Amino acid sequence: MIIALLPMLLLLSVLNILKWDPAIALFCAIVSALIIYARYLNWKEIIGNLAAGTMEGVVSLFNTAVIVGFGALVMKLPAFQESFQAIAHSGLSPLMVTAIAVGALVFISGSGSGALSIAMPLIVSMFPAAVVDQGALHRVATMACMSPRHLTD
């Protein structure tokens, strides 16, 4: 059944030959699969699944917004500012300061992405490229935002 491979072949062609954006290539492949397999699909079930997926996405979006908002509020508190300044001026390397600050924000906010979005502007302004390699700073921050999150699960 070569017809079963057509959506995948279309995806690879659009992605590699036409050099289109991966999201557009995937969209083309999905549309082609829906057209090719239309008579085999239960459309009512698909619509129900799309509705449920949309609701899950909206719930996730609001949860993330709440966590990021909470983290931003915590960042504005004088106690957090004093703690961050104490860590930043402790004599530790900029990479250690980044790991500690991002890890602390993960514990406070419960969100790795929220911690990164809150801490990185502050950290980058304190440690410009002349002070520390920005690639290394990003890698340390990313690792720090993931590690404590797994301890709280």
C-alpha cells in the first residue's frame, strides 16, 4: 500500500526539496493525510478530540500565565531582590549565580520556563557578554531550570 506513505513522502519533499518551514511542511502532510484517508476517518470523533485538545491547551496556557505572573510578583518583592543581590555579590562565578538564581525561582514559581523568563533579563543585564560567555550562561540556566523541577514532582 504505497498510498499509506504519501503523506510522509509529501512531508519529506516539502521540507527537503522545497525548503519550506517545517510547520508548513507538517501542515501539508496532515492535510494530505486527511484527504487520502477521509473515507476511513470518524469525523465526529476527530472533532471531539480537537475540542478536548483545545480545552487542554487553554488550561495549560492559563496555568502557565498564572505561574509566570506569580513568579514576576515574587521577583518584585524586596526580600527576593535582597536575596538575589546577596547571591550576585557573593563572589561566586556568574555561572554559579545563574544556576542558584534560576533554581530558586523554579522552586518559588514551580515553572522552569517561568523562572527563565523572569531571571534571564536580570542575569543578562548583570553579566554581559564581556563578563561571561552568553552561550554557557544560557546552557547553565536551562539545566538549572530543569533539575529542581524534577525534585518537586
